[in-house]
Amino acid sequence: MSAAATPGEVAAIAADHIVDLLAADHAGLWEVRGEWLQALTGHGWDRDMWQRAARIRTDAPLAFTEVLSGHEPLWFTTAHEWATRYPRPSASHRTTPRPSATCRSSPVGARSGSSRSPC
């Protein structure tokens, strides 16, 4: 990661590692920009995923925002466990699909006071 020149490059490397470590199909890393989480990268994301997850409100009723505000990791081992805790949100929030792995808030590689949150 030390060779990465931009936050996006660091995020892409981190997402690749997350996918490898968790044997996940998808991974994304977001940066806090005001009231929004803005995706820096999305490993394994198709066009539809980018449309749904590229930008998420920080007050959306999602695991991402709970982790961001509480600074505690969340672990879900099944899609049912995730769906029970986070039913589909209203149309007023842009959302991301439901992973069955983890969300963790971390200021790793933060620049300009921003945070990155891999999920």
C-alpha cells in the first residue's frame, strides 16, 4: 500500500485484501464527505452496484452508518441475520446490497481529515 499515490489506489488495494481475507465476492471502501459516504472503490461491483452504493447518506439506516457513528465493528454470518437487523430501507436513502461479512470504521490512510470505512 505504501506505493499507492492516491486514496483511491489505497482503497483498491485494501478492497482486494478484504476480498481475499474474507473470501468475499464484493468489497467497498467509502470516504466521509459531509453528510455522505462516497465510494472510493468497489471490488467486484457491477454497474448496478455502483448506482446503488457509490453514495450513501451518513444517516441512512444501514450497518455502514451504525459503524461510522459507533466506531464498533459489526459481524454478520448469514444474510438472514443481516436482513433481520437491517430490513430494506426507504427509497429516500441510497443503499448498498447486503453483504454477509463485516463492516469496520477505520481512519487508515486518512487524508484531509477524512475516514475510510471498508464494508
